[in-house]
Amino acid sequence: MQTVEVEELYKSLGPSLISLAYRMMGSMMDAEDIVQETFLSIEKVPADTVRNAKAYLFRSVSNRCIDRLRAQSKHRETYAGPWLPEPIVSGGDGQTDPLEGYIRKETISMAYLLLIHQLSWTERVVFLLREVLQFEYEEIAEIVDKSSTNCRQIFRRAKRSLGKIPQVNVGIERNTIHLIEQFAQALLSGDMKILLETLTADTILYMDGGGKVKAPLRPLFGHDRIARFFIAILPEFPPDFSFTLRELNAQPGLVFYAGEQLFATISFDIQNDRIVNMYAVLNPDKLKSIMRFVSNSDKAPQLIKSISWLLS
């Protein structure tokens, strides 16, 4: 295909292809690699052999995702501790984000991604194309090489196996800023009482160290256990650590630094002015992509300084 034609296809379809690939893989680095590989390959394909460029691209991205997931399956089975998707910055600073403003933001939340990753690879493709990208069944059929009737059945089966998808509050609002500030200040000061007040009795903490950073091998349940855990590990934090508030996966989050090096992120599910789930990513391999969107200038010695842009 002609370079100009490929460039136009990338402009029009690139964001939705990255959107699909990120949700399929749980990794922005993988998603961007797969989409780039797909566009490089279509340049070598004679234009007269591509009847439907949109279907060709989505089929190619879907197949590449499944191939990569299949290759990674053994690693996932032996993954040390909870597996979490790679965090992404999803707004609030005016920086370019491949997924910014695209489709429903709650579908990139950690809770949503963990849920759909329970589906088989084919179910995941069909579900995402229909539920998130709003494709017609006839379009999906051409992409996954199945009948539209079969695609309807796969979608219904996926929807049934997922059950009721929990509602997730997205974005950062003034009341959530206050809650995260309260949590962060309690963490800094080691104030057990305030920490407990920010959580619920059923709060869950997921920590992904990937076997490369020390982290619990199972999720921690309950406000008391989580608060005690944070108080216990506070002395192990780097002496020059700092943090800033960011929107991560469409939810409020904190980005932690040791000096100038980003070393962890935490994003939060918040309901009724309490933190109900926390997703902490410490695996350095999963923080490489986010470093592009979080510059050293974002760091702030005091949380209130980094909050100011959100209130402007």
C-alpha cells in the first residue's frame, strides 16, 4: 500500500487499534509494538489484495495480540504474586495520550481490565470489539473469521461469565483529591488512625512486584491489615522518596519517586468517600512506558503542590 494511504489509516484507526491492543494485553508497550508491526506489515501488502483495510488491520492486531498472549502464557502462569496491567497516565495534564478521550474511560480501569482478562483470548477480542469499540456483529465476524451468529453467541457467553461489571468512578474530583491527600499524609506520618479512616473493612490491596521487587504474593484484605502493612514498610521507603497525584487508568493515583527515579504507582477505586481497592505496581518492567508521560518536573516535595493543576 502507498505510504500516504497507510498514514491516513493510522490517523483514523491508530487510536482504536491501540485501545483494543492495550485492553487485550494489559500492556501499553506491547500494544504500541503490535500496532506498529501491523502498520509496517500492511505497507508491504499490495493494495488490490486488501478488500477492507479496517477489517484487515483489526484482524491483524487481534491475531498478533493472541499470538503474543500465547507466547507469554507460561510466564503468566508462573508470575510471582498478583498480576496487574501496566499502568498508564490517562489525563489531566494536557500531554499526548494514545487513549485520551477515546471510548469509555472506565474500560481502562484496573478493575475492568482484571475482569476481562478472565475471558479466553477469542472471547476477549469479541467482547472488546462489541462492548467497548461498538462494532457491529457483521464487522466483528469479518475480523475474527467467524459467522455473525457465532460472534453473538461468543459475546453473550463472555457477558454471562463476567456477570455484573462493577461501576467504577473515573477521573479525579475535589472530594477524591481530599481523600487521597488524607491517605498520603497519613502514610507519610505513619498515622494508623487516619489510614484506617480512608479505607473500608473490605478494602483490598493488590501489589505487583513481578518477583523483581519485594511485595506480598497474595492480595491483602481489610483496612486493619493494609494499614499495618503500610506502617511496617514505611521505614523501607527510600530516604529521598516523593510522590505526586496523577490520573492513572482513568482513576486517581499516586506516582512514587526515589530521587529522580519512578519506582511505584498506586491507583485507587473510590466509593462513598472511601478507598475500596488499591492497585500498586512496583515491577520496574511495567513502569517503563509510564515514564514517558511522567517527567521529573512532575515531582513535588509536598502533595498539595502537585494537586494545584487539578483544581485550576
